Amino acid sequence: MSFISTAPERFTYFDLQLGHPHWTGSKVLDFGGNKGALLSTARIEPRNYWCLDLSRDAIEQGKREYPQAHWIFYNRYNFAFNPRGIPGLPLPLDDEKFDFILAYSVFTHTSRAEMLELVEVLGNRLVSNGTLAFTFIDPHCVLPEDYSPLLQGRTQRTNLRLRLEKMRALNPGLSVDAMLREAESAEWCTLVNGCDLYVDHEQIKAYSPEQKLAYDTFYSARSMKRLFPEATVAACPENYNPGGGQMQHCCILRKHSGGPMQTAIA
């Protein structure tokens, strides 16, 4: 069975980050939305909701739960979630345009190059004055002292440490402190299979399909702002609980009336 998320609803996160916009009547694309966690609060109308995801099983479940919404299986390659998919597969959206395109924890699992490509493609799917908002994980973001038992007693309570401590629980021999030192000044980094760390580059070694278990990409807030100079980069809202996972920042890009959305600086 392909991946079906058990994460809590994600609407509240984007509603807070975007300043409680007017959702009624707005067309929304949930890019990588799995089974439709954005719909559970009933603030987005199912008939105005499109979900694109790599998991055929999640798409089928979404169809059963919200038959009025639009569900599209996107058979694009992804290292961990669809290793036998088609690399670079174009978006299967015909000519649809959206008021909001939202992506929670999508580019946290793709290469940097793919993120830059897809952000530009998605930006072209916005109406004038439309908004694209996607999350990213800052490896250096400091978490509250009581955020997780895995961080208790640690002087460095960052997103990256939390992820590595979770991996060390499965692999006691993991050199967490050495990996944290390696990534100490990283602009961005990728953690493959929870144990192979690549800092400020993505020339990863070859893995067979059976070895492709996890691919986690982290960006500092500074590096994300450098990539998208006109974006608003916001930390995770203080009153939002991501359910024990890493706290995710948000990159918000708006397509101004009469002109294209800004593109990234590679």
C-alpha cells in the first residue's frame, strides 16, 4: 500500500500563516495533499478543492471521504514515496488556475533542484493576486525545551537534532553529535535514510529502489529568503502544534496582478 498520512489537519497552519484569508469561493490546490487534511475543518469547499498526490491509495481514500472534491494521482518520481514513478512528469491539471496553492511538507522530501522547478511551475497556475505557500524545515530552528522527550537535557534543541534523535532511537550507533557539527553552518542539507548527511549539495550516492527509504531536506530561513527574495518567510506560528514533528517555516509567494510571480534565484 502506498503512503496514507495520519497527520492532523493542516488548514489551521496555512490559515494562520496567510492571515485568515477569505476561503469561501476560492479555488485551492493541495499539492501533495495526500488524503485531504486541508478539508477536515470544512473551511474549504470540496467542490473548489483539488488534490494532487503521489499516493494512489491516499487519493482513493480522499475520493471516498470527499466525493465532491477533485482527486488526481500524480505518478511522478520521488526518492522515498514513489521511487518507481516517472521523473519530471508534468502536472496533470489541464488549464486550471487557483487562488491558493498550498504544500505542507512536500519540498521537505524533494531535491533542491526539483523544488526550484516545481515552485516556478506551480506559480504559473495561480490567478492574478493568487498565493503559493509551502513549508520547509529550518535545521537550526530551536524548539521549546519541553517539545519532545528526545530533546530533554540537550543544549542544542534544533529541528535537525530532533530528526537525528528519532533516527538514533532506531539506530543507536548513529553519530548524532558529529552530524550536527557537520551541519552547524549549513545553508541547506539533505538527510537520506536517516543516516547519510549531505551538506550544501545534493550529489548523493546511488541507492537501489529498495534502499530508498527516506529523503529529508532542510533549509535555513536565510537560504530560503535568498532563493526567493520577494517571498515572505515566516516561522511556525507559536500557537500551532505540528503533532510532535519538526516545526515548519512557511515560504509565501504572491502573484501580483498584471505580472508573473517572482522566480527563484538558483
